[in-house]
Amino acid sequence: MKNSYFLSQPHQPFFVLSFLNAVVFMFFFALFAKGIISSKIEPAIYHLYSIVYLVFTPAFFGFLFTTFPKFLATPPIEKVVYLTIFIPFAIGSLFFLLGSLFFQSMASFFIFFTLIGHALGVNILRKIYKNSKSEDKFDTLWILIFMSFGVLSHLLFYIGYLFNINGLIKFSVEISIYLYLFMVGFGVAQRMVPFFSDATGIKNRNILKVLTVLLILHVVLDTVIPHLSFVVDFILVYLIGNEILNWQLPFPNKNPLLWILHLALFWIPVAFLFSGISNFISLFWEVKFLFLDIHILMLGFLTTILIGFGTRVTLGHSKSPLKADIWAKILFFWTQVVVITRIVTSLIFSFGWNFLFWFDISITVWLVLFGVWSYRFLKLLIFGKEESLKNID
């Protein structure tokens, strides 16, 4: 354990857990949804919890435990500290899956177990922020706020799940999607992507404040009257689209490690445009789009940028050349296949046609994406390059 390269940097165990969970939990979701295997947890609830808190959340911690000290000019997080957060997520992931297969009460207990790990992880970030003497703490404060929304949504989900309060679960999901997952991803992206790209444009320093207010309104409207949030969606299309254009990102770009990040950002206004249109139609004509709006945002933006940042961080911190090989390029293009197949699935469902074929395809391309990424990069995360292994005491 002491000499393990795998545990030598915080992003490594968390990224491994996140990407393996992306494959395992989606594979079992497909089996549950199609009735091939019986689940002790309602498949939609299983899917929501596993993706939000067992796939994206460990990835966030892996990234932020690595970058927060750099952002705030503080010493790196000690191994014993980040392992105390990794262990609850690893154990919680295993027993949440086992609970869904065998004992629902087991899943309930380990949701709480993972929630405690989540809260303690955010508290570590809070202490780093508090102890920092850096003069520029604006972006990190907002990222910390958005991570705290994640703990709030996790707590509300747990209470709703424990007492079977569907309305509370739905409210927690709204918070987790818009005020947690999206805003953590955007908060990090607006700080790092223009910097990586040597962009010459100007960032609006108040954009995070404005988006937070609008997204709180989005959540409230959608909770009070489902689909009424379309009013906010169209405002978000303009504000976010205009903000990204003002950064003057050099797109198209020949560097795959950059254009994949740019492409992820451009999906944001597209996602809110689809959200506005689909919510408007659903409100007045009761057409169902099978969560089209959420999936475009989570796949188009968040999954794309996760693959982009995950690849960049894995290469950079394993002392590998910061260059995308043919596998990485294929994976970057494949992320867009994942998005498009999911859009097609929702649109076919909205027409009332048989969508099961495309449902299977959308899950398959997700499994291929994370499976191939794991095959290509997990070795670097676990073992590193040979020269890195020689430097481990």
C-alpha cells in the first residue's frame, strides 16, 4: 500500500473507480431495464443514483483533490486524507450494486455510507479554501458552493429514497443535475479551458453568479409546474452561448486535447435550446421526450469534458507526452456518437415509435466509450510509466 503508484496521486484511484463504475453500473442498468435480471431497486432510481453519485462524483473528487491545492497555492493533499474519502465511495459502489441485486436494505445503508464520504470530501475542499492565502479565490469559492449543492442533493435523495418520497427524489435530481453536476463542470471549464487554449477573449466575472440564480429559478419552476422551466432555458441559451463566444476560443483547433474541451462547451447552449423546445412542447401538448434535455447536457457537455479532462490529467500526471494518440482521437469522436444516439432515442420515443433498439444502441455506445477508455488509460493510472515506478519510495 505504501509503495503503490496507484495510490500516489489523488486522481488515480478516483478516476479508476469512476470509469469502472461507468461500465459496470450501466451494464446492469441495461439488464434491469429490459427485465433480464430483477432489481431490488426501481431501475430509474438505480440509474440516477449510480451515474450522479458513483460515476461523476468520484471523478469530480479525483480532479478537485488534484487541482484545488494548485488553484489555491496550498500543499498537496496527503494520501491518508484522500483515501479516507475514496474508501467510502469504493465500498459504497460495491454494496450499492449488491444491494440492487439482492437486498434493498443493504443499498439503503450504503447510500448513507457514501453520503458521509461525499460530505467529508467537500469539507476537505472547504478546509483547503479556508487555509489558502491566495488573493484570487473567486472561482474556487463558487466551485466549493456547487460541490456543496451536491451534498445537499445527495442528502435529499437519501431521505426521499428512505421514506419513499418521490417528489423529494425528483427535487434532489433537479438540484444534482443543474446546480451540482453542470455547475461544477462549467465552473472548472470556465477557469481552465480558456487558459489551456491561450484564448484572448474576456470572461464575465459575474457569469457564475448569474447562472446560479437562473438555475435555481429553473429548478423551482420545474418543481412547481413541470416543464415551465422552458422560460429560463431560452435565457440560458443566449447568456451561455454569448459568454463562450466572448472567450474567443481558437476553434476549430488541430489539437484534439483542446477541441474536445471546446466541443463540450458548445454543447451547453445546444442542450438548453433542446431543453427549452422540448419543455415548451411537453407543457402544452404533453409529449414525453424521455429526459432529452438532461441527457444532452450530461452527455454532450459533462461526459465529453470528463473524457477530455480525464485523458489530459491521466497523460500529464503519468509523465506521458501530453498528446492524443489514435485511440484518444477515436474516443473523442466516439463521445459524440454517444450523444447523438441518445438524442435519436429520445426523439423516437417522443413520436411514440418503438425505441428499444435505439435504447440498446445508446447503452452499447456508452459501454464502448468507457470500456475502451479504461482499456487504454487504466494501466497509466494504476502503474504509470516505468520511470514513474522507479521514483516511488
